[in-house]
Amino acid sequence: MRHSLKGALAAAGAVVVLVGGSGTLAFWTDAVTLPGGTGIASGSLKLTDTTTGGCAAAGWVLDSAASPAGATFVPATGRLVPGDVLTKTCTFTVAATGTHLTAGIAVTQPTKTGSLASALTVAGTFTSGGSPVTTLTSANDGATITARITLTFDPASGNATQLTSADIGDYGVAVTQTHA
């Protein structure tokens, strides 16, 4: 074996003995204790239904350009035609607290069953003080949000949707905190 290789192996062995041995190799260290915090608290995000009689009891309104526009629509007895839009208007009070809280607001999608289901779309728009709202922050704490929930019958749905029906499951208005 060559002398340089033997020397390198001997040096490596000496380092292993020193490091793994009786602790003759030491590093300097230091630590500082920092104070924690007390009273750390979380915020909140909540909607309270303030619709007269509750949003579930709010009626649907036919939002069509045809007569009778703006008339109350009763799902059990009324009949939609392609292009009709039903609207339900509800109000909610927002509780939103947090140092840098941001949240989205949306209508949750219901389950839809029946042969008319694929031709119906549920959507929503939201306003506060007449201005559109898509994001909530702690500045909205205590604000009233008006939700316009729409059920649209696809105008291009075709003849297959005549004399058909659908059941629409529960939907909701949801606020979801996002971390910006």
C-alpha cells in the first residue's frame, strides 16, 4: 500500500477515536431564554341569519323578463321554462375578528336529482351596503350581508326537459377563512 494512503487512513482513524472517544473534541455553544406570551387568543368567523322568518322560509321570486316578473314562485305548483331565473334574497350579520382575517363567501352547491337536475344551476352574489362582496375581513365585523341566491333553468336545455322535475338538496351560504 502506498505511504500517502496509509497516512490518510491513519489520520482518519485518529479523528474517529478523538470524536467518538472520551469527548476531547468540543464545540462552543450558547443559549438565550426568551419570554413567551400570555393571553394569546384566536379570532372568529360566523354568519347569523337575520332574514325575516329565516332564509329557509324566504320565498323564491321569478326574476324573468316575461310576465309576471317579480312574482312569487311556489315550487310545488309553479312550472319553469328554459331561461327562467328564480331568486331568493337573504340577509346575514357577519362576526369576523382576527388580526389579518380574510375569508371567501360563496353558495355551497346542493345535490340535485331527477331528470331536470342537469339543466338547473345554483349560484349566488353578495353585497354589503350596496357594494359587491367576495372577500370578508375584520372590517366586515358586524356588517349585514345580503345574499341573492339564484336558480337558473338553462335556456339551451332542449325538448328533453319538458314535463320533467328535479329535487334540489340543501344549499347554504358559507364563509371560509383563507390565510393570505
